[in-house]
Amino acid sequence: MGLFEKKYCDICGEKIGLLGNRKLEDGNCCKDCAAMLSYWMTDRRTSTVEEIKQHLAYREANWDRVAAMKPTRTFGNGTKIYLDEEKGQFFVARYSNWEGENPDVIDLSQVTACRTPIEEHKTELYDKDANGKRIRFDPPRYEVEYEFTVEIDVDSPWFNEISFELTKTRPDSQYTDAYREYERQAEEIRRALDPEARRKAELEQKLKQALDQGLAAVVNAAKNVASAKDVKWFCPQCGTANEGNFCTACGTKKPQPPVRCRHCGWEAEADAKPRFCPQCGAPFEG
């Protein structure tokens, strides 16, 4: 076989142009078919022709999933995460016109972990002596920048990790507003995607709801007690509604609740309370 023998794509059957071949484990793939693969796929060279065909079938079906997405939250700067909270799905897109990018739609249940590491990059700075020779500062000086990265582990037959840089412009200090803003964004992403963080957030929400409901019950009980003090009584003689201790229409005294012996439970009218209980002989108090 000659070095420049023409090759044909084992996926679409088209002739592969010069420098257009993308090797597979057991065949060849043209650059056009390779361009339709997922951006996150890293094992194309070790994939078989049949596996690539299955992958492209998945990618074709993914167009409908993208069309059905209605993102409710967005995270990131250049590369962004689009989250549809109602469907429990998200995708990561590198461009603002993501509808034409066909980004992989992923269920939140497929996420096994989400990390947001911060890497410090240090570059030593040098000075020059009188002869123009480069010399080190004493003490050494460095130019520092901080790279924030998002790493999402995914349970998928097509790829197992989505990784991208969160920082659009890397901060040069941990004490800047830019650094703190990237910290906030990283934590927001982790809370939205990481399974453990999501479970913790759900538990916190349930606890807050329980506390709110408990507090509401206490407030309602207090209102009931307060309103009970203002309940009107009706005169047993003329039926007039009153608030004071005597009827405003006929002067009848407000009926008092019966008194009860604290030992045996025997009851007596408040106005006819004896000094001693006729049932057990215990003295009535008050």
C-alpha cells in the first residue's frame, strides 16, 4: 500500500482529503465526521468504527434535547453552564449561540462530583545589572496569577469529565474583588451541580421550612391566646354581648368558670365555692 494511497471514511464513506484523516482503533474517520463528535470526547483514537457510529447517533438525537432546553440559571464567563432546573438538566457551551453548537445535554443525576480547584501560577521576575545581564532580585520577586477551573465528573458512555477554565481574566491577588467574585461563582456552581452539595442544600431548605412552620405555629398560638382575652361574653339574663365584668344592659355580673377541687376534681360554682371540698375535705385555695 502506498504512503499516499487514497483513504475513505468508514463512517460516511466519503473520500478523505490530504491531512483530513482521523485515525480510529480499527479504521478511518474524515474530519467532517470527527467535527460532529462531542467536544468532551477524549478517546476517539481508541474507539472502534461501530462505537463512533453509535456516538454520532447519540449526537444527532441530542439536537432535540437542546431544542427542548429552557435554561433558568447560567454560570460562568467565557465557557458557561446553562441549567434547566425544571428538567434537572444542564449543558456546557463555549459560545453564546449555543443552539447551533449542539452542546451535550446532561441529567443532573449523571453528575458524580463537581470540583472547583484554584491553581496558583508564579513567574519569577528578574532585574538587569549595569552590564545588562539578567540578575535575580533579592529577595526574589514573582508575578502571580490564579486560575479557577471547573471539573465535572459525569457518568456517561461517551465521556467522563467536563473541564474548563472559569476565569476569563486571572486575578493577580487573593485579596482583590475579582478573586472573591470567582470564589463566589465557583461555590455557586459547586452547590448547583455537586451531588453532596445539592443534598446538603436540600436538607438545609427542608430544615428552614420546618423552622418557619414551627415559628408560624408559635405565632398563631400567641395570636389565639391574645384574641381569647378579647372574646365577648353573653349575658345569661338578657343575651347582651359584653366585654367587661358586668352586663351593660341589665347589670348582671359576668359568669365565672366553675372551680375544681385539685384533689378529687369535684366542681362548684365560683360564687358558691365552699371553704372545704364536700367530697374529700381538701381546702379550696384562692
